[in-house]
Amino acid sequence: MIQQAISTVRNWLSDRYPLAEAEEFLEGQAQKPLPAHVSYLHTFGSLALFLMANQIITGILLMVYYRPTGNAAFESVKFIMTKAQLGWLIRGLHAWGANIMIATLVLHMLRTFMMGSFKKPRELTWVLGCFIFFTVLGFGFTGYLLPWNQLSYWATTVGTEVAGAIPWFGSFIKYLLRGGEAVGEETLSRFYVAHVVVLPWVLVGMVSLHIILMRVQGLAPLDPVGEGEHVPAGQGIPFYPDHVFKELVVFPLFFVFLLGIVILFPVELGEKANPFVTPEGIKPEWYFLPSYQLLKYFPKLLGILVSGIPMMLLLFWPFLDRSRERRPLKRPVSVMIGTVGLLLALFFGIVGAMSERNVTWRGRPYHIDLYGIPHNLEKSEDKAASEQGAPDPAGENQKPYPEKGEGG
Amino acid sequence: MAPDEKEQPEKKMTRRGALDLLLAMGGAIWGLGMAVPAAVYLWPARSSGPAEAVVKVGAVNDLAVGAAKMVQSRGRPIIVLRLGADEFKAFSAICTHLGCVVEWDPARTVISCPCHAGVFSPDGQVVSGPPPAPLKAYPVMVVGGEVRVKVS
């Protein structure tokens, strides 16, 4: 009975559309053999895609209750967190899912870099992947403002101010991003539209093209450029079921991990944005910390150039690393550069996270200043106490601030 | 095909070529015609309404010597200091470094920025830290026992 119904529908469809060809195409895609070295390390890309689906679904659900206005945004997120059924879960999956998705993309790029998969003929797949990564960072930047709390307001103020320091057209960009002189309701609308309409379509378009390029050219082998491109039928690893099985192992694992984080570390909301009080120690999300920290050491313009260099290197890397070898051990220089770059990003990220904080180490209190240099608070208190004897009318010498104009 | 194309000099315009060109130009004009209004629409509208030239801070007696008060003018914060019996100062409270809002530190008698440790003197000049320029100053008047800041 059911079989008959299915065949009736099939016949109806194949009378009108090239159903057989479509099935043949899909079958071919499913059976396509992957190079023999393809392993669990090759599941980060599809894991990112899975997490993107999570972002889209939870994002749509959040939009049901979220109100993008200066008066209502904070309260609506509070409503989601406290009143809406399972609202905390949906917001948690969205906020933490974004972080895990970015981490997954970093791992995916690291795998591609280390295995030389970006080399000829796949240079543009890499470049497109970099643009996907930058777009995802754009999601992070615009999404961070939406809860309209103090941290998000001031991180956006500083972030757009940094954009304003770009020579020639910086103030134009800043004004356009903010929708006015200062971050305000206009900025919220703009970021909301970018976050829920513009960026998603851009991302879906780019990701589709990225996947098409990957499927058309096939996964990169580990052999030198030009060799081992064609995996003969019967050799290698079939995409279905072998590789799909690996993905179906990894997806639930990560999803359970994500759920665990969401439950154990609930996303906070903080205080409502107040344009007249800047809180102490505002910091961007972790993925912006390295460039945030770099910006402190240089005057604004130079800082932008310095933190722009790693992005440019990333983007143009396939045209710089042009040796034929793909195996990491056979191209030590480029692997070394990549490793050093990653370690530098980690270093500046950690310094950025630790800066402007008081910590206790071996029973002694330290203040880590904005440059990441720790100062023993006990000593400076002694110093301050002794200085109180001698008048210091301007009060300028109490803290080891850099001299005037250093940050130009 | 290739040799034929070489033989035909590019200058010679066929009917088909002319139509293609016309279509391409039409498409470009149409695209521009859509893009320009969209870009103009996206350009932020200037805040409308009469600009208050004078912001009232409050009675002289409400602001103690050595204290500061924050007031707003068109949504932007202004910090007003009372440094002496008759000495008032007013500055834009937006740090010239990265746009955070500065605070008056009465203990150290400086204006400080919580974001990147910028420090300004009570005159608005940079004392230390990364700010590239002094705070923007506004003239202060006392009219009939009331402190007023002239913002434009």
C-alpha cells in the first residue's frame, strides 16, 4: 500500500522532472571516495556547519521574544532568561554555541593549514573560508550588542571607536555603523538588521559556495601538489557511510558538551546599558582579545595596522606558501610560522584576559595593569603610604601609568 | 571560433553587441539607481529638534567645592567640576581615546577614564595614558545662583 503510494508519487515526479538524474547525482556524491588519510580531524568543517544550524534555529527562536529597541532590548532578554519556558536554554545554546562554533572554525582552519589542504588548486576555497571566518566574527560583534547591557554597550563603543581610527574613511564607517555620533538605539537597530538578516544570507551564500568548491575539487590529499588528486573508485574512504559515521559520532558529542556548558555556566545578562557610566575593565569576547590587547601597545592607527597583518597573512597564505609539499613535517618553515602565530594569538589573548585585574599569587595581591604587567599591591601600598607624608598635590605619581602621549 | 574573433576588429559593433552593451548599461544604471537611494537612506539622520545652547546644571550650592556632576546634552555626557567657590569647569565626558565616559576622581583631583587608564587634569589636559587629545571644554556661567554650561 505504502510502496504503491511511493511509486505513484515517483512516477508523477519523474514524468515532470529529471528525477533519475538527480538521484544519480546524489548517489555519486554520497559514494565519492575521500583520500585515505581523511580522519576525525576532517569533521571540524561539518561540525561548524552543524553548529551554524544550531545558531540559525536558536536565533529564530530568540527573535520571537527579543525586541530591538533601547527601552525594550534588555528587558526582553531578561524576559527570555526568566519568564519564557526554556528561554535560558535557547539563549544559552545561542551564546555558547557561537563561541564553540568559532573555536571549531579555528580548529578547522588549523587542520587545513597544517595538512597543506589550502594549496593548489584549492587556494580560493581557503580565501573564501577566511571570509566566512571574518563574517562569523562580524556575527559575534553585532550579536554581542543585542542584550543591551553595560558590557555589550561599552565593548561596542570601543570597537566602533577603533574602526573610526582607520585612516581616511574611518570616521565615515564609525558614523555609519553607529547610526549617529554615539552608540545608541540607532546602533542597536543597525546591528540587529545586520545580525539577523544581512550577515545570515551572506554567510549562507559563502558557505554554500565553500561546500560546492570542496565537493567539486574533492578533499585534498597529503601528497605533493599535483599528485594523488584522483582517488580511484574502490580506494580511499567512502563519504557515505564511513565519513558520515564519523560526523554522526562527533556531532552528538559536541552537542552534549555544549549542553553541559550551557547548564553549568549560565550566560549572564549583567546590568542594563548606561551611556553615562563606563564600567571598569570592559573586555571584548575572547576571540577579539588578541587584537584588543595589541591595540593597547600601539597608537590607534599603528595598532590597527599591526592587528590587520595577521588577518592579511591568513587571507593570502596560499599565495605565500607555494611549495609543493603538503605534509607538515616536509614544510617546517611554514608550519613554524603558523605555530608561532597561533602561540602569539594565545599569548596576547591570555594577557588581554588577565589585564586590568587584581589577582592573588602565592598569597600576595597583584594588580595586572592594562599592558599585562603585574604590580605588587602590598609594595605600592607601602609606597603610597610613604608618599602621603610628602605632598603630591597633582596625585600623578601613584600608579605606574605610561607617560603622556605614549599611546598617541 | 578564436581565429574568427581575431579577424573581426573589436571596433565593429554588431547588432547583437550593441544590444548586449545596452542591456549591460541598463542593468548598471538600474543597479546604481537602486543602490544610491539605499545608501542615502542608510546614512544616519541628524538628530533633529532644537539644539539646546545652554544646559542647566543646578544651583551653585548643590555642587560642593571639589565635587563633580554629570549632565546630558543631546544624549552626550558632560562633566561639570567645581574647583573653587567661583571656579567651574565643564568638559565633554567622552574620553578622546576610545570613547568611554570619564569620571572625576576627587581623591586624586584628576579626571580618569576607566577603560584604558587615561588621566586628565582638572583643566582637561592629558596627564597620562593613551588619550591623544585633551577633553573638549565648554564655557560655564553662573546666572542667578544657577550653574549653566554653554554647549554650542
